[in-house]
Amino acid sequence: NAGVTQTPKFQVLKTGQSMTLQCAQDMNHNSMYWYRQDPGMGLRLIYYSASEGTTDKGEVPNGYNVSRLNKREFSLRLESAAPSQTSVYFCASSFPGQGAAQYFGPGTRLLVL
Amino acid sequence: QKEVEQDPGPLSVPEGAIVSLNCTYSNSAFQYFMWYRQYSRKGPELLMYTYSSGNKEDGRFTAQVDKSSKYISLFIRDSQPSDSATYLCAMSGSGGYQKVTFGTGTKLQVIP
């Protein structure tokens, strides 16, 4: 039981390049989330998927797109990376419904030059 | 004003001390309260989960929620060097999908 896995662990991009961050969970959770974590800002929600087939914007969606590929997988795409997107990205998952605790992956550290 | 306020620390304590970590919040609709532990360069790990007011104990950890004061606490008894990490509080409301709002985290160092 791996929980939430993320790939890659670390990535360096040049401004304007694109990339996709992958996330998978094996806990049979319905809901999945993408956060970014920056010093002094805490965790900020980028996008979430309450259930397979649905996605919604969070606090900071600009510059990102997501795909809920199936129940297990939720990917985050940067179409044209900017230095402001340098951050640590975390994927999380939970059962649906109010107050459900979220379980996080190990993170992807992204540096955009 | 942020919805959730958390002292960033760092907080340094000697091994064996009792640690008190706190968060205040402004949204009276919050009903679910969580504490996460995050080691350096790792993802947040769920530590404690409570609903509404009251106390919850799990081993050396006790979570307290005082909704009247909009104040939550995490106590760590007999602190160990392995407790050195950043602790994030988190909370959410009820009724349909409710996003989770996180504090910015308090960095704790337990000195042997």
C-alpha cells in the first residue's frame, strides 16, 4: 500500500517550457487535490477533483490545468512555466464528504529558471 | 486578516519538555480540525483529527479545540528529537464540499 505517489521528485524547467506532474493513489479515495507550498504562504489549493470526471478551480489556478485520468490518477500540467511557479507541489486525496481528512504525497520540487 | 493564524516559530525545546502548538481562526463555520506533521522535504502527514470542540488524545499527542475562543492546540508530552518537524493546523466547515484551510506551520526543534 503506497498511499499517494508523485512523479517526478524534482524538476528544473526553463521559462516557457511545459511539463506534467503525475499523481496516483491506491486508497480508493474519490477526491484528489493539487496544492503548492511556498515559504510564508502555507499550502494553497490549485485545483481539486471531488470525484472521477469532475475538476474545479482552487485558490490559485492560473497557469495550470488538470486531468482526472481515472479514479486513481490526477495530473497537473504547466503549459508555459514561469519563475513564479517555482514551488513545491503536493498531491493529496481523501474520501468524499464534509470534513474528510486529506492524505498527501511526498511532493515535487519544481524550479523554473 | 488570514482565516487561520499560526506562529511560525521556530520553537526550540529540550528533550522531554511538553510542547504547546496553537492556531487561531476567524471563520466560525469551521467544524473539522486537523494537525499535520511535516518533516523537512517530505509531504504533510496527518497526525490528529477532531470534530467540533473538545479534546482528543493519541499517545503523547493531545489535540484541543475551543470553538468559543476560535483556538486550537496540539500538546506533545515527553517530546523527542524525532518530533522535530513543522506542524500545520488545518480546518474545514461542513455541508457539501468544504475546502481545507491550512495554517502556515510552526517549526519545532527538540534538542537532545
